Amino acid sequence: MAHGHKSNEKVVYVGDSRVKKGSGAAIPPDYTAFPGKSEAFIPNFLLKEWMVGCVVLVGFLVWTIAEPAPLGYPADPTNTSFIPMPDWYFLFLYQFLKYPYVSQDYILLGTIGIPAIMFGALMLAPFLDTGKERRFYRRPIASSLMGLSLVACIYLTAISWEHYQEQLEINGIVPEHHERADRAREAAEAGKERPNYTKPAETIKIVAPTDPAMDLAKQAQCLGCHAADMKGQGTTPALLGIGDRLSKEELVEVITNGRNNGAMPSFGDKLSEAEIDQLATWLAKQKKAE
């Protein structure tokens, strides 16, 4: 060892053989190495949660862009066959509101109360759950509530979609965006211009409005579904121009036996063969003016 300030003195360094020389970079221990201590909520924990939330939000936005909400026809309050359906990410809440204890007299509880409790619990979770443990299996209450919420959302979404498909099949309804896609595909295959729904609809006049078959259509309640002006309503097709789509023989078949699993009822037991023939003949004349 050196004594004094003379530069020519020998310097001897004293070490401890019990301390092993490290072989790599020193890695600081994590918070679990300090019992009773935890990560600082602000800014460490909060910053990490924000980053995870941003990643989830971006993924959610990409998903909604990849599966956009279908554009349907204009709302028609007279269309009783229309089945309302929200976007897929609200299906769980849509199904939840069908239950009696959160609807009717309790509608405010279902639309405002329950969602406020759920989102409020998420915001207050860091302040309510102040335990030091971060492993999910050591936090049974918080983990159980989160798991129950996820299972409920998935279950309600699946039930809502299944019920919607069942109602479409029972009522013989084809969703509007499917109809538009089918018409666009048929036009492309036929080499025609794709239908443009932003243009005003072509005006078609009723052919032979004084024909006795017109009164027969009113008596049979045909115009109750297809509208008094025969332009149709909602998913019920128009009778104007039907002669361009169906022949007289096809019209006789539809009137007699119905169509689309009862969406178009059968009149074989309500009208005579002569009346059906008279009605089909008149409908076959309903064509666009050349």
C-alpha cells in the first residue's frame, strides 16, 4: 500500500477472494426482489398501461375497418319485417338489453346504470385493487371478475348472432347488404353497370290501373304488404315492373304456393283458379315503359 505522496512508492491493491468476478452486464433486479415494495403507479405502471391500451385500441380500430358496418336501405317505420341489428362490437349489449330485468321499466338501468358501473370499475380498478401481488392466480377477486366479464361478452355476442340468423331464416329475409352484393355480382357477371343506389329511383307507372284485377289485389291484401302505390316497402319487393322479372306462369306459382318460407303467403286456398289467373295476367303486364 502507498503511504504519503511519493510517486515512486509501490501500490498494492487488496482484494477479496470470496467475491467472484461477474461474467456479464449487471442486470438490476425487478420489483419482486424487494418484499413489501411495488412498482410506482405514476409514472411507471401508468405509462405501461397506456402503451398496452394504445396497442389494443389500434388493433380494435383495424378490426372495425376490416369489418365495417353494412349500409342498409333508408329507415322505414312501416316495415314490420325489418330486424334491427347493431354493429358486431355492440351485440353483447344489444342481447343484454333483451332481458326483462334491464329493459321495459328498468331500461335506464340497462342502458346507463350497468355500463356506467362496468366502465367506472375499469377506471377505478388501480385505486380499488391496491394489492402488491401481480400474478393473476394470486388475485382471485380481480381475476374472477375480469374472466366473468369476458365470458359474458363472448356468450352474449354468440347468442345474439345466433338469434338474428334464426329470425332471418324463419321470416325468409335476406339482409339488405347481401341483396346489394348479389345484385352487384349479377350485374358484373352479365357485363352490366353496377347498381348505383345514390341515383333517384326510376319512376314506373302502374299499367292498367282500372283493371278489375287491381280491386282483386286490394281485396286479397296484396297491397297491404307491397304498398298502395305498389312500390314495395322495406324488404317486401315492389310489384311495379314485376312483369320484367317473372313470367305469368311464375306469378301463378308464387301466388298459389307462396315464397320464401311464408314471407310471401300462399293464396291457393283463398282465391279461385280464375282469380289467380286474372291477377297473374295483370301483374305480368307491370313492366317498365320502353
